[in-house]
Amino acid sequence: MGLESTAPFRRPPADAGSYAARWHGTPPEWLRGSVIRSCPAVFSTPGWASEHWFDALGAFFAFRVQPEPRLDWRLLECEASADARAGRARLASFGTPMLRPWWLRLFQPVPRLTDNVNVNVQPFGPGLVAMTEAPRQAAIDPQTLAVTGWLRYEDKLGGPASSAHPLLDIERGLVVNVAQVFGPKPECLVYQHPRGELRRAVIGRWRAAELPYVHSFALTQRHAVLIAHPLLVRPRSMLWSDRPYIDHFRWLPERGTRLVVLERAGGEPRIAETDACFVFHVANAYDEGDEIVVDALAYPHPGVVHELRVERLAQAPAAKPDYVRIRITRSGKTSMERRLDQCFDFPAIHYSRVAGRRHRYCWGVDPWTAERVSTLFKLDVETGAARRARFDDWMVGEPLFVAAPGGGREDQGVLLSVGSHLARDAAALFVLDAETLDVLARAEAEVSVPLGFHGTFIH
């Protein structure tokens, strides 16, 4: 089993199952629903092995928040998992080489991308949708966690590689996302569609000979902003290649970071520039007069990508991001201010209230604070003050903010974070007061789940 035998990468023994959990402490009476998350879970099969954390075969789990809590679990069934069980690797993935016969490389110079949708689960379209950084997206049954089908968009946009971080414009009922086309005319595009529909409309395009690696983007009421850090690829270098996707990119810090501003109402892109940095996650963005403010978690370089290779996962990644605030003026001048050094990633905000608007609080997590320690953070972005909640012998993941009914304050609610115990076979859903970071309760099951990436809370 190797890596899969150690926390936080252990998984339940069955491909699917439901496990009783028990409350320690008392959650708020109003908190009812499910925390549903995706995670990389299977790192090897006979004849196949993942070389990067992002490529481990996916799974879904759900903590059911109710008087008698439970943990539901299911491995993802998809073409990539079927290939891996057969000892094949014919689909392009993030950091693991393909294993294609010569004739397939000859007739398929641009490889098909993986359907291992292990990065995120979000509610839109048919219900719950699981995604990775590829064209294919899966509809997930919220009760069984099984794939019920694969999304078919009702438009002529085709199958660009969409990000796994779509953003919701709550007021307009729109899902907005960024996608990339690695073809003869490389481009990044921003599209939107009604939350309950699957007909996309492109609202902005940016063409460039070299494309950046894009994991997420920023959205305000009037703008979409792409953070084009200088981790770049010339798409033609991918032709006939069986190398991993990310291995085609080059880090060129002398180029700096371009900020591609697209008006949501239409028009040509505007380009601003700032210092070279690498960004996985944007916390939030908003318009302030004629300026655009983007808050992001910025690493000095993309070394964290390499630290997440399987051969290194037994060690804690040393790379830590800074919480930065980037201001973009109408003239294209920028400034970057660090609000918190060496802090957290996996940011969360009071999304329904402040997404695309000025916010005061951001929560996040550093799963690898120190040996056998994880830390949840709450940052006051106005004052720079930070609260911390330390978890000894647990490794916890991305927090989700759930607002209290009728709550008047931006931080009035709870944080929900799933963790696995590092010494014993146990997984827990932690419920914290979002204001103080005091742990109110935890629902604990006697089975481990792997550390995951992203997910959602549904009532």
C-alpha cells in the first residue's frame, strides 16, 4: 500500500460504505446538512502508479450533519480508474506520464484529458458536479455519491479544459468559469451560464502564444481577472507527447505576472503587470471605484507543485503562501501588499454575502504547520490580525463557512473542516465558531478518509 497506509492518505477498506459517527460536543441546533468533498484516494494499482498527488484516483465522502451523524464514502468510477485497474494510462493527467502505444500517439497528437474528477464538488446544473482541470465533469448523486452521468453542455463551445473553481454570481444566478484552449490559436476564455442550465456564453477571451497554468481566477461585479503567473507553456510542445501536463510548463520569473482584466460586459482584455508569483487560489475580488482589488494566496515560485509529487508526500511541503492584496488601477498600474506572511491556503469567505464585494474576513488552513500539527486561520484583512486554531495529531483540510440563520455579522456562523487522525484510524468533522475559532463539536467516525481538496455544504 505504501503511501495509502499512512495518514492522511488512508482510506476506508471498501470501495463504498457508510460508517456511524458520534458527536463529541454539541453543534448548533440549526446546523443540518451534508459536507461533501472530493479527494485523491488510490495511488497505485497493479501495473499503474500515480506520480503526483493530483493524479491519485478520486473518491467522494460526505459527513451527514444530523443528530446521529454518519460518514458516507465512495470511490469514483470513470475511464481513468478503469484504465488504471487494467494497468493502462491513456489519458493525460497532471503529473503522471501516459503509457500510450506508438500508434495512438501518432493518430492522437493531442491526448484526451483525464476524467478523474477528484478536485472539487459544487452545486449547479443537474445538482452536484464533480470536476478536475479538464473538459469532462460528472453529475454526482448527493445521497449515494455515485456518478449518475457526465455533463453535456447545450452549446457549440466544445470541450475546453475548464478550471475546477467555478464561481457563482448569486445575484444574477450565474455560474462563471475560466477555460483554456490548447490549439493552433491558444486562448483563455471566461464563460457563464445560468446556474440551473448548461448553455455557456463566452464573455471574454485572451489569446496568447504562451498560456499560463491557471487553477482559479478572480470575479467582481464588473470584471473577471486571470492571474497569468509566469509558469508558461507553448501548446505545440504538447503535441505527440506522453509527458505529464505540468512538465511542459516553464517557470520564467523574469516575465513577471500578468493580470488579464476582462470586462464582463464585453470588450478587449486589459493587461496589467506585477511581480512574479505563483497562485493556486484567489480568496476574493471586488471593484472599488475605478480600481480592482484581488486578494490571493501567492507563493514566490511554483516549488509547491513539485513538493506534492508522491515521492515527497511523506514529508510536509515547506512552501507557504502569503496573503496578498493586489490593486489594479484603470491605467494598468498595480500594487501588491502582503496582509499576512507565510500563512494558509484553501481560503474561504462568507460567500453568499461578500463574494465579488469588499470583505473583512478570510479563513483558511495550513494542513502541514509542523510535524503532526495542522492550523486553521481567521484573517481580518482590514487590521491584519489573525486567529489560529491548532490541531495536534489531526490533519485537517479546507474550511467551509456556513452562516448562522439571520446572522448580522460577516463572521457569524460556523466553520466546517474534515480531518483524519495521524495515529489512529479515525476521521472527524470539526465544527468551529467562525468568530472565535473555538471548537464547538466534532463528529468522529472510526475510519480514515484521505486529505481532500475542495467541496461544498448542502442543506
